[in-house]
Amino acid sequence: MNEHYDKQAYHPAFSWAFLHPKYWGTWCTVLIASLISLLPHRARRALASAFAKQALKLNSKANQRARVNLAMCFPERTEAERETMLFNSYVTAGSFLMGFASLSLRSKEWLENNTVIRGEEHLTALKARGESAILLVPHTWAIDIPAILLASRGLPVSAMAKKQKNQVSDWLMHKQRVQYGGRVYERSGGIKPFIKSIREGYLGYYLPDEDLGPEHSVFVDFFATTKATISGLGRLAKLSRAKIVPLYAIYSSETGQYEIEISAPLSPFPLDTEEQDARQMNQCIEQYVTERPEQYMWILRLLKTRPNGEDSPYK
């Protein structure tokens, strides 16, 4: 039996129903994406730049969300500066996504040779002391890379995720994420299995910038605005007896390589209140994103939930 098997984890399996005509479009997309991923990096970057220029012209909800996010987070920047930030984000996204299939098509050695990892000593030191760790991983385009890379190095990750509507995409994505080991739990199953896996030695994969609504959040500063920030990280750290380790996943559209930045564990942590814990979490995101804003998924509904019952800024 697979040493990473946990009956409480999510285990999508291949079904012959995946060959139904309603999924043919998905399979065609997978085939085209696989072929594109084999193109040289410079060719993919050139295509991504061309697509990004056209994407900025679209009257899309993604553009609207991104522009609202950037305006609220960086009001001191000019509109032209924010448009440049968005363009660079789209170039990074396009370059990364066009090579995304490589993670399944290429070997472990290829991934190792195409990844630069800095700060891994922070994790190995914790492991040497027998301590558990929860990785604090903001939503960058390359967010899946650290989990796959660390698992390939014998440091498997445990994560919580939401099932995708398209069953073929869901199965393929899961297969890619756990190809070298690791566990994924559905959010609907609660957090207890996730905590248990961290205690067993898995690296927890925690996404700190999701907006889960007012009932799961506290309102604290985020750049120049206020954000509904996930509460309870301090309790999670105590229950799992784990250190909180910030990590930033990068895809360099200049070199075509993945980069992983691992910082020292937060200390002291947790602090006195959930608001203080949440603010410290946001400060980690701000520090990383300020240095590499093109890596961040500005198209997300980061600021959907507003304080005092205010309307969503995306309406």
C-alpha cells in the first residue's frame, strides 16, 4: 500500500466516464498544453507577452478584480504603474501556465535542475529537531511547485483543497500534486485529518490570503487597505504543535526557472490575539509581494468581504 495513503484524504480515481464526449474539449486542451510545454522558454515568454497585451484590453471580471485589488492595495501608485504591475503578472502567469504540463511530463531530475531553492535549511533544522512545520504559502502563480519539489526531496506535504467541478481536470491536478508523495484533504472533511498529518511529520500547506467570509476571519491591515484575514492560525499551530514557516513560490519569466524562498519560522508565534496573528501573517505576504508583485494572483477576490457590512468592491 502507498505509504502516504490515508483513507480520510482525497483520492480521485480514473473513470472510463472521463472519455465521454463532454470531456473531449478538456482532453484536447491537455494535449495542446502538453505540446506547448515542450517549447523553449523564450518562445513561451514571447507568446505570454503577446497574450498579456491583449488580455489587458478585455472587459473581463478578472481584469476588474485585479485592478480593484491593485488600486486598493497601492493607491500611492499611478494608474500606469499599476497597469505595468498587472501586465507583468499576466506575463508571469502565461509563461508559467504554458509550461505547467512539464511537471507531469518531465522527470524528478528535470524539476530539480530547474528549481532554485533558498532557505531550505530552515526546514531541515526543524526536521532534525523532530519539530513539525506549517508552510505559509501565498497565492502566487507557482503555488503548486514547492509541494511537488519538497515531496521529491523526501519532505511530503499535506494540504487542504477544494474539489474542482471538472472531474478530469480534478483528477489530473491531484495526480500531479501527489506524484512524489503527499496528502490532500477536502475542506468539507474538516481540519482534524490535516492536523493529524502534520503531527505525523507532513509539512502543512497553509494558504494565508484566502477570503473565507466574516465568520472565519478577522479584519486587519493588508497593504493600504483592510482585509478579511483567516483567523485561527495560532490555534492551528498549537494543536498541530508546529512552527509557522513563510514560503514564497516564484516562476521567473526571465530564466524559465522555479524559485522557492523559505524564511525562518515566525518567532514569537502565536501572539496574544487572533488579530495580531493575522496581521503578522499579512506582513509576511506584504514583504514577499512588495519585492515580487508580478508573482501574485491579483485576479483573485482577495478583498471580497468588507468590514461593517460594506458591499464587495467588485460589484
